[in-house]
Amino acid sequence: MRFFETIKAQDGRVFHIDYHNARLNQTIFENFGIPSSIDLASHLIPPQQGLYRCKVIYSSKIERIEYHPYEFRPIQTFELVEAVIDYSYKYLDRRAIEVLLKKADAQEIIILKKGLITDTSKANIALLIDGCWLTPKTPLLPGTTRARLLEAGAIEEADLDVEALRSSQKIALMNAMINFYEINDFEVKG
């Protein structure tokens, strides 16, 4: 099995490395039974100018590190998709998610499991309901930005269904590259 971490780097600086270290080392231990204390900061040498997505590919050890220029593409249309997918770790093999996204008639999908919202194809999600930002209790993948925002008290966990989505005032996507991206004007199909 192979996994990956996506880490934001801008002008040579990497962001929130402690959260990525924790997830990588926990993934190695839980999947290979190997206690690990890898410090990604000692392996990353991002470009000194510009915004980059650092992709660290690993199994029981780091296999490869790639640096890709990053440009955010705004998202406004979503399609609801019910699916049974195991993405409890940040698996390198994302074919099941990519197939769902390819079939969608929207820019992005919101994946439901047993009627509850989990994640989009590339980000955790939060809904603004009655002035409170709520994120699913059971995401496909507990993301590093989600963990950081939960720890800071900026978001709270809740069971969220389609009705919660339809009654939300805003939605937000969160991942290592976009942090917490609020979307005021959005359309949900399905």
C-alpha cells in the first residue's frame, strides 16, 4: 500500500508540517506496525518562489517527493453522490473517487455515506448553519486542516445530511492547499 501527503509551500516555506508529520507517522504505524518519527521538514526543499503543492509519496518510508505549481480553481457547482468508499487513509490510489468525479455533472462532488455528508473529492467540507460552522463527524479522511480547525474551536463536528446542506447559509472547503475556503454562491445537484 502507498499513501501520500499534500503540503502547502509558498516561497520556500512549508505550512502546518506538524499535522502532516502526525498523520504520516500514524499511517505508517497503523498500516505497517512500524513506529515512525519521520520529520517531513528535513526532507522537503520546496522552490523559493511561488505557491507549490508538495506531494510526499510513501509506504513504510518516503519513496518520492514532487513539487507542483499550484493555482486554485474556484468551485461553485456540486453533485451529491452516494457511495461506499474506504478512504480512511490518504491512499495514493484514488481511482474510486476519480470515477465518481468523472461521472458527475458538476465541478465537484459531495460524497454521502448512508445519507450523511462525508467529504468532497479533494477536501473536507463545513456548513454554516445558524452562525456555526459544522463539519461531518465521519469524514472520508480526517484532514490536517480539519484537525487544526477543530483543535482551535473554529468548527464543530455534527452528523450532517442533505437537509442540513440545503439549509446552510454557506459551505466551506478545507484542505492543506486552500485552508478554509468559504463559498457563498453555490449550486448542489442531485
